[in-house]
Amino acid sequence: MDLGGTKIQAAVVDRDGSVVATHRTQTDVEGGPSKAVADIVRCVHACAPDLSGIGAVGVGVAGQVDADSGVVRSAPNLGWRDFPLGDRLETVLGIPVVVENDVRAIAWGVWRHGAGRDIDDLIVMFVGTGVGGGIVSSGQLLTGDRGVAGELGHSTLVADGRLCTCGRRGCLEAYAGGWAIAARAREAIEADPAAGQAMLDAAGKGPVTAVVVSQAAADGDPLATELLEETGRYLGAAAVGLVHALNPRRIVLGGGVVDGNPFLVDAVAAAVKADAIPIFADRLDVRQSQLGPQAGVIGSASLARRRLAQGAAETGR
Amino acid sequence: MDLGGTKIQAAVVDRDGSVVATHRTQTDVEGGPSKAVADIVRCVHACAPDLSGIGAVGVGVAGQVDADSGVVRSAPNLGWRDFPLGDRLETVLGIPVVVENDVRAIAWGVWRHGAGRDIDDLIVMFVGTGVGGGIVSSGQLLTGDRGVAGELGHSTLVADGRLCTCGRRGCLEAYAGGWAIAARAREAIEADPAAGQAMLDAAGKGPVTAVVVSQAAADGDPLATELLEETGRYLGAAAVGLVHALNPRRIVLGGGVVDGNPFLVDAVAAAVKADAIPIFADRLDVRQSQLGPQAGVIGSASLARRRLAQGAAETGR
């Protein structure tokens, strides 16, 4: 399962990380957690009418998750706080349920089945509306003290810089997240309406969003192009700092903003080559996630499979 | 052993992390690696005339180290590149030698014997002339792909900001390292010589250094105080970003700049409480290293002891 503020997606994923069946529905944020549980169950049954062949369900949630207890601590896009999603779903479905932060689940999927599958030191950074991540170090997905490690969108990019949705100033997400690209675009248009006309035209009657910026840049608009090149420099500067802290073998980038602007992968690679200390940069490469929009469900399923295997090992089954 | 650009220190450290004997000498940087090897051997014999009771030697080096091979890849303060320090010392001493980056060794010592000994998720940040660090996550000291993880001084603080000695702009060290505090002080004095008079007086005929700034601040000088408070805000902003990436249970701060200005510990703690996402901040605490100037030798010895134990386990001894 991939549970976000706009959609709920279910998929049956096999041992190799291939999607066998999938079903999706819009998220009814107004309906709250109980409606979401009902919708998740409906999606599960839609792609797996008979649960007897399903070992476990993994759910990736856009928010902070206590993976041990299956409790969603805080999911701003859903409006949830401290909801015991794992327990609720296990009660209804009757099979083990694993809940994890969506991008941490993606990081797991990238490592097991995607662009990081042959290495053991990996930073995964997904840039969509927000920016999330996951870190694999010496073959361990880092969890941290409370299981919430990997919030790379809220690593420091410019001390005391732009205001972020988390309330702090200067987070990477406040520069490179989709919402921030849109905000920077609107500021640039306000500062120079003539230069911003192409983006306003692309937006039509809607707001200028990150997708609009990408479209205008693809059509050759200079201001939109500059905004995205700037985004590449921001992602690059953040990546170099993370590289020095963590010394990964590879950085894998994904999410809507990257998938819509794949040159951002090259921008980050160039920044690392130019700016990271040589021993950190020599063997490092930067790649685009190969899992596309299925990254969420593949990652969640893969995490659930691992938890099952761990449980079997621990109980001797 | 603690090997830096100014001093070489040897110590005999027992199982509990207590220093039993110690000996130090000035580093002869001009003499190059061969002179350093001779000086290290002399220091070892000075505090342990009979090596039969010594299980192994750990050497913490201020630079980038390939811990697996014992090769010092790059040590700018010593002027070394690609020197096989471990092999050379083993040949002369006839006992196992472990070589590691000095601050990573300190991080290990802090975790085994210092302010982090009761927990398993830890960021150690030492602020001296430079800024170095080490990360323990779920009970593993992170090494990364090449064994050089933990260069927290070169994590990003201000994208495209002040120039760092590493050649990049905007590293934490370029704001909060001792050399950067001195540079910021000199700039502030140049901008307002009257306000800087107390620091110039404290410096006497010597240059304005970070120690001079600390002295002037201790004497109540407003500009020096502001420079150090600013340093606290920089360290705090960097710490919040690292907290979001790694979700530690504790941050331990040490090194000359922190030991000379212990209020920096409170400044970082305040920044984390104010700015980190609640689930990251709730249980996190910030402490000063308890190992003082012996942190280096205690950490190196403790790492060497661990490597011996690993070797014994692997060979069944």
C-alpha cells in the first residue's frame, strides 16, 4: 500500500519486486482515518480477492511513523495524529501489517529491487511536493532512535533561510520541494511579470505549480529553466553535505520533480564531482530511481516481506 | 595514539577507558611520515617500556584514513598523502596497529566510555580548529563506502556561503571551526575597529584566534560574545539538519572550542528543542563530552581493543 494525501494505491508485489496487480483510489482526507482504513481494505480486496496467497501487507504513509508499533505519529497531508493504523488493518485483514514512512519504504525498495540493489551504502532522496529520503549504511536501513531517520527534506541547506512548512527556516525542502519550486516561481513572476508570462500562460486559470514550471522549462522558457537549474544547485549542495556525513556509494533520486526533470540527476552528479572531497566523490555515482511511480508499493511490499522473514527467523519458523 | 598537526600523544588505556600512562611530544611536520613513525614509536616506549602487556595500538589521525588498510589517504595538517602508517608501525612495534580518523576514534570512545555510553544512536561533533564527527546508528559506528563517513564539518550549512578550506562554499566548518571563528572575528574587527579593540588587546602582538575570541568573551566583550553566540546558532542549525537526517538519541559536543565555551552545548540544545520536528526532539539530549583532552587516545585505544576482539571472534581464538 502507498497512502498519501492524494491517492491510496494497493499492489500485489511478488518476490522479485514485480507488480502483479494494482488498484488505486483517491484519498478521502475529509473522511479521516476510519474512511482510509475502509478504502485501504477495499483496495486490497480489489487486487487480491483471495488473501490466502498474501503473506503480509506493507503500508507506506506520507508522515512520521513508529514502525515498531505501526502507529502513524503525524501525517500532515492526511490530518492524522497518533493513529494505530497497523493494529486496525491487522484486525480487519487478519494478516500481518507493517507500517513505515513512505520514503523510507521507497528507500528499502530501491535498495532491494531498484537502482541501489547491488550496493550497501546508499542515500535515497525523493523530491515530490515534499522531499523525503532514506539512508542505507553498511547494509542497514537507518532508523534512528524513534524510527524516523531519513527526513532529508529537513536537513539544513541555508541556515536561517526560507521558511519551511515544518516551521523552521532553511530546510532543503523549502528550496527544492515541489511546493517550494512553485513558491519561488510565483516570487520570480511577481518580481518580473514579463519574464514570467510563459509560466502564467502554461498555468492558464490554475495556480503556478512545480508541474507548470517543468512544462514551461520544457518549452524553453528562460525563467522556468533558471528556476529548475537553481533547484539542481540546491539539491547538489544538500547532497554534497550528506555525502560528507555519510560517505555513500550511490545517491538515488526519484519522485515527481526528478522524474519530470531528469537533468536534475546530472546536476546533482556534477555538484558532487565538483565539490565533494575527492575520497568521497571518487567512487560515488548518482542515478535516477528505476521504479517510477510504483516505487511506493514495491518498497512497502518489500519491507513487509522482510519483516515476515525476520519474524520467521526469530520464532524459528 | 593521537596524531595531529601540533602534537603526538601516546597513552596506555585500560579496559575501562582509563588512562594509565601517557606521553606526548610536538609533531615535527617538516620531518614527514618517517619522522612521525619514529616519534610515535618513541612515545609508545616512553609510556609502555615493555610491550608484552599491550594488546594493540590504535592511532587516531587528523585526516582521511582507510581504516581497513591502515593507510592515511590525506592529512592536510601533516602534509601526508597515501602513507601506509598501519603497516609501518606494525613492522616496528610487532603488535597489531589500527589506524582511524581521529574524530571517528573519538566518537567510538565517547560511545564506549564517555557521554554516549548508555545509548545506541549518537552524533558526536568535535569543534576544534576544524570540525569533525562520528555517527553511531542502532549500535553501529557508521563508516560509509570508503570508511570516511562522519565528516560533519563539511556538511552544508549555507549553500554557496563562506569559502571552506576544502575548496567548497558553505560548509559548517567555514562558520564554526576555530579557524573560521578567527576569520569572522578579524572581519568584524575590520568592519568596526572600535568594537574590536578588546579582542585586539587580548591578542597582544599575536593574531586574533578563536582562543582570543573566547578570552575576550569571558571578559565580557560584546563583539566577542556576539561572535560566539552566532557560532552557537550555526552549530545549532547544522545540528537540527543532522537530527532530521539521523534521528539520534543524543548529540555529544567536544573539542577545544566547545570545552572553552561550554554554553555552546546549551545553544545547540536550545536550537534542537526550538527547531527540530517534535518526534525528533522529544527524547533527544545534547551533552558535552566527558573525556576532555584525552578523548583522542581513549577513543583510539578503545577502537584497537574492539578490532582485537573482532579478530579473536573471527579466528575463533
